[in-house]
Amino acid sequence: MVVGEVIQERELIIVGGGPGGYNAAIRAAQLGIEVTLIEKGDLGGICLSKGCIPSKLYAHTAEKLGDWKHMQQIGIEAAEPKFNMPQHNAYMKQTVSALQKGVEALCKANKIEVINGTASFMTGNRIGVESGDTFEMFKYEKAIVATGASASIPEEIDARFNHVYNAQEIYATEEVPEHLVIYGSDYIALEAATSFNAMGSKVTIVLDGGNEFGFDTEINKELTRVLKKSKIKVIKDTVIETVEESDDNVTLHLVKKDEKLTVEGSHLLVSTGFQPNTTELGLEALSMETDENGFLIVNEFSETTEKNIYAVGDVTIGPSLAVKAIKQGKVAAEHLAGKTPELNLRYIPTVVYTSTPIAHAGLTEAQAIEEGYQVITGQFSMAGNGFAGIAGKKEGLVKIIKDADTDLLLGVHMIGQGAVEMISSGVTALEMAARDEDLSYPFYPHPSFNEGWLEALESMTGEAIHIPPNKQQKKEAEPVG
């Protein structure tokens, strides 16, 4: 190994080139800071190469396959579509490559020094970088850790099995599983379930956390109905005892109360959480505080407990979402540049690209009650929405939660077509401390999916036009809480 002779000095070193890292790098460069970005893989990170982008392409493909029956209904005649996995994966690789080159071009345009190698922290504000047979030493003024997290698999499951995939591997499969068993209940599990179901897989979901998916109660109910309609089987309230693999399948041995169950599939996806990528960073040489799972603890500016070191994205406490990493990266860059940015994860949106998309922000009804609010809710089924009827997308509902005492909006929840795009309006309203009238007063285009929100708001006072009177929240009804 060739070792550099001198310690090179840098103003800002960012370790990790995923969404958090490269957004931090570009924002810092915009603010006049000289940036060195160290990435051991491809720029864009797991999100671009194995997570966000591939999974959303699968969801997009599933949506197109699902549209075939509706196309026949509206008079578009065509043969039944056939799914070509090799062509699909070729397009996915092409798309990922183009986006990676785009990130590379942006870094170059912003004069960011990009080093391909494995970084490790040392005492004295130093970072060592190993790249092939070369080892270089750098001294930094400030640093940002953006190394992300890796999918974890419970000890009951042998990750070495050929037919077992984690959340960062499933979209590299070269075949459509005959029977995909999914152990998990998060957004990754749900997206994979509906995507592969549309491509022709038999799908069984084994919930890892009881009997719910973690959304608001009404969203959970509607999601359960949608999955059942799609013939996706959901097994609740079970515990895994063992998992076995043969040449052609994977077998899960489960316990449900006192009953033993066996589930057999051709492939198993495990999506039960992540572990931070910190083991190779040399953080033991520093004094960064972590939680019991090893995630780095940061303040509202993404500063760690180690002076001059920030951390952003999945390596920190909080939801494993690219939107969090992007915002944290920008905030960290602005703060170390001397600005006073603000960051509050309370209203971070969660989106799920299932066949019937899900999006929510703010509190669920149960959370609002637990926090002491007197709660009033409004709800509207998208089956009553005119544009949903035109598009053949009548599944889903909108639910809006407010405080009865102040009329402040507390949470917005939707399952249905357009949910992902519309949630931004809900986030804006929550951030601005809007009241229900701030959303009900403006005009809503007609016909549009957006009108579902207006109907949900008006249902709180029994004024929704497209809901029968006996199904609406009455003015005199008592709030919950």
C-alpha cells in the first residue's frame, strides 16, 4: 500500500455521497466553502442505486400494468400486456446510470473534489482514506458524516440463504418471484408487495409488529381492504421461530398465539429496519453520542456531540427517508457556513408508492388524543370523487385531523391516487399552523383528486356535498379526546 507523505488540509470533508451527502456538498459549495466529498461506491448512494429510484420504477411499472383493464373499459383496444423482466431491468440500469452521471456533473460544476475511497476518522481532526493500494491522510476544519444505513435482518433468518433478500437487494432480482413472502410492515415491504403482485407474483405479507401497518386507523383499514382485493394475503400477530431453505423455496415456521403456522414461498424479502453504517468509520476515536442502536445523535442543526462534526441522513436518529437526509444535509451546510437554518422533523411527509398510494404528515388521530388534543376528524371516500371515477382510481380516502379548541390542523392522511403529489399542500398547511378554514376557503380545480381534501374538511361540519348526511360529522358532535 502506498501511503501519502503529507497530511493534506481541507475546509470541509463530507463522508458519503448519498442524498444527504451530495446535497450538503452542493449547498456548502454554493455558500463559498471548499468541499471534499468521499464516497466508496457510486454517487447518489443506496437511495439512487438500490432503493428510492429502483423501487419507484417498479411501482411505476406496476401502475402501468394495472391500467390495462381500465384502458379496455374506456375503449382502448390492445392485447393483454406481457412483462419482460430483462428489458425492465435494463431500463432501470440505464435510468440509474443517467441519474448518477447527473450527480457527478453537478459536483463537478460546483467544483467539489470527489474522492473514491473508504474513509475513517482519527483523532486531531484527521480522516484517513483508503483507495485500492493508496492511503491518504486529510485534516479537516469541519466534517459531515453521511454514510447512511444498511438493511438489517433478524437473527432468526440466515441472510446467506440464496432466496432471502433484504430491502436493498430485492430490486436486483432477475426474475419475477413465483411466490414472494414478505416479512415486514414498513413502506418498503408494502411497495414491494404491490409491485411484484402486479408483475404476476403471488404475495404473502407476514407482519413483523403485531396486527397493523403503522398508519392512522382508517388508512390501515382501507389498505387492508385494498390488499385483500388484490389477493395479497396478510398474516398478523405472529412470531418467527425458524426459517429454512431448500433448492427451490424458503419456509417460514411461525407461531400465532398457541398455533403453529408454516408459510412457503419461492423468495423471501425481509424489511424490518436498518442499522447505521458506522462500524468502519473509526468513531471510537471520537466522542460522538449515539442511541442504543448506534444511530448518531444530532441537534436541530445536525451537529453531533463532537465539535465541528455534523451528521445527516439515515446514520442519524429518525425515519430512514431520503427527504430527511436532503433537508438535514442543506441545514448542516448552511449552519457550518454561519447561517441560522431551522429544522423540525415533526411534519416530515411519509409517502408509500403502493398500487393505491399512501401519504401522510402530522399526527394520527390516536397520537393527537395521546398528546392531549380534543380531536375532530373529517373523512371522504375517493369513491365519491368525480375525477377518480373518470380515471378508474376510486380506491382510497382522505382523513384530516384538527384540534376542536383552536381549529388548528394536526394531521393529514390519504390513501388514493394523487396522494404523493398532494401531501405537499398538507405539509405546508401544518408548517404554517393553518386552521381548517385556511384549506377549505380556496378554490379547488374541478374535476380533480384535490377535491377529496375539500370534502374531508367540510365533512367535519356536516357540509360535504358528496357524502350522505348520516355519514358526516355533525356540528353538535362531541370531539374525541
